[in-house]
Amino acid sequence: MEERYQLIDYYIKDLTPDEQRGIYGDLRDLFTSFQREIINDVENDYKNIFASGLFKNNEQLEKYLKLIVNSFIKINERMIKNGRPPLFKNPNNLKESMDLRDKLIIFMPESRCNEIICCNSFKEYRPITYKIKS
């Protein structure tokens, strides 16, 4: 039976266990069905979210959305701190970022991960390093 991995395993490979757990935990904490509902309602101008009564006005909603954006930024900063490229190209694009987050934590066969990452095996893979430009 083929090993199963998550794409995030490739990106955080060789980091200290505490950093791996931290980054992985931050990714896991990002998802609630409520957050997904809000992000999917963006194309509807958040009409369903406002109709639910959970937010009284745009200011409340914007503060909540900013919390989610800040979570993506925090993960990017942690990756950079560890010499890895940021995961999220535009943390302000919540739909794109949440879709990537979902791809990063789903388990799949190693062969599929290798195909996506463009490598031969997890064992031989060496993560891309990232240096902050001065």
C-alpha cells in the first residue's frame, strides 16, 4: 500500500518538530464551516451572511475577515522565519487562500503529492529555501 502524505508535509519537511506542529496547527485551525460559508458568500456580497444576523454591519464583518487574513499572514511569516517561501500568494484573497489551505492538508497518495510538488519521492525531496531580501 502506498504511503499517504499531505502537501504541507513537503513544505515543512526538515523543520523542527515544534515548527512543524505550529504551522500545521495554524492551518488546521483556519477552517470552520462558518468561515467557509462567509468566504463562499463573497460573490453574493455577503447577503446570506447578513441575512443570518451574525453580523450587524459591514464593520463587524470586515473585522472578522481581517482575522482570517491575519491567520494566513501569520502562517506566511512563520514559513519565512524558517527559511521557506510563503504559502499564500495573496492572503487577502480569502477564497484562493482557503482553497490552497484545503489542498495542503488533505491526505493523498505519495505519488500524487510527488506529481504536484514535482519530485520523485518524499524521502528524497529537499524543500525550497527562501531568503528574505535585504
